[in-house]
Amino acid sequence: MSDNAKTWYRRDGESIILTLHVQPGAKRTEVAGIHDGALKIKIGAAPVEGQANARLVEFLKKAFDVPASRVIIRQGTSGRRKVVEIQGSSRSAEDLLVTGKA
């Protein structure tokens, strides 16, 4: 794995911390690769009234097989650059790059 790919996530005990670049308004929600040291995720929802954040949480909870309450947007709720914590998942963050889901 390249050093650039390693910068977008880290393990912190039982949590995975993700650095994301989110692009709302896409046709569907999917992983689009690495963008500027962050994992780029296209979101199939408009950035209006929290719709894109809600869709992001839904996507990540399914990808990491955890309840929505364990997907926490730590930074960037109103921007494209976000730091998200996934608590208690046994899945690997790297799987998102390979399959588009964990």
C-alpha cells in the first residue's frame, strides 16, 4: 500500500478513524478512491438539511456492519472534508478501496 493510501484512516483501540472527502449530489453513493490524502465518497443525496450526512452514515454503517449510533462524524459536518469515527467494527477500512464497501 502506498503512503498516500495509509493517510486516510487509522485504528484507535476499538475505533477506526476515517478522513473523508465527500462529494454530495452524485447519482449514487460509492467510494471514488483517494483524493488529497482522504477517501473520496460520492453521496447520492443533496447537501441540504443534513441529507448528505445521513446518507453517509447509512453507507458507512452498512459497510462496517455497525449500528448508526457507532458512526460518528467528529469533524466537518458542514463541509466536504470530514473525520468520521467507526466504533466496534471488525471490518477493515482498506476493504472500502477494494470493493467500494467494507
